[in-house]
Amino acid sequence: MSTDISAEKLAEARRHIMKRLIRLLILKILSNREAHGYAIIKELEKLLGYRVSSGVVYPHLKRLVREEIIEAIEIYRGNKKIKIYRLTERGRRYVEDHIKDIEEAYQIARRLRKFFNIGGRELVQVLKKLFENIEKLSEEDLSKIRDILRETSRQIENIVRKYE
């Protein structure tokens, strides 16, 4: 059995986790109030610290409507027709049954926002590049990166240890 993990498998796992997180956060938002799609996107942005595209949010909303967990009510604001999303009775039961998961997703979102605010997004991107190119790097460059990572890890560990 191979223990190699490809970049594609890691990316797929990340997408799966993020899909689940977004779904639960949408339910968290709608458990507090009804909202239109753009308001949900803005609330997700506030929770996560980065913009979640409409191409991610609207498929979730459509799926939740199909599952009858939420409903979409079309209303007019002026001349513009918009959809307002809200939990159905089934959705309220779903939220009650999954409240622990929803609250955990909310806590993860708060941590992600803080992590991204301190440079976590940039760190993740550079580590992704390192992972994708690691086999191409010279032994000299690998040694330099090893030293940097060890020193950085040590410094972070010394800071974090104070809070454990």
C-alpha cells in the first residue's frame, strides 16, 4: 500500500472539508435570520476573513433547497426580484440535530479568520508551492528550507506554548 499523498488528493480533501464547513456556516447564518444570497456571502466573508464566491455559495443553497432544509421565497424589492432563503421546519430540526457540528464549524471559521489575518493564507500558499515542487529542489535548497522551517516552528512553538 502506497503512503504517497498527491497534491490532487490533498486538494480534494481540502475541498471536501471546505464544502462541509460552508454548508454548516450557511445553516448557522439562516438559523439566526432569513437572508438573500448576497447577504449570506457577506456574512461568510465576515466569518471566514475572505470572500467566498457566489459560485461556491449558490450551489450549496440550491442543494439545501432540494433537500428541503431551506426554502427560497421570491420577493420584489423595487423592480428587482430576489430570493430570500430561510430554514424550513425540516431545516430547523436538522440544525437542532447538528448543532454541535454547526457550532464547531463556527469556531473553525473564527480560527481560520484569525489565522488568515496573521499571514496564514500566504503561508499556506507557499507551503503548497513547496509541496508541489519538492522533488525538483536541490539538496542545498532543501537544507536551507529545512533550517527555515525548523527555526520558524521553534519560534511559533515557544509563543504558543504559553497558552496551553
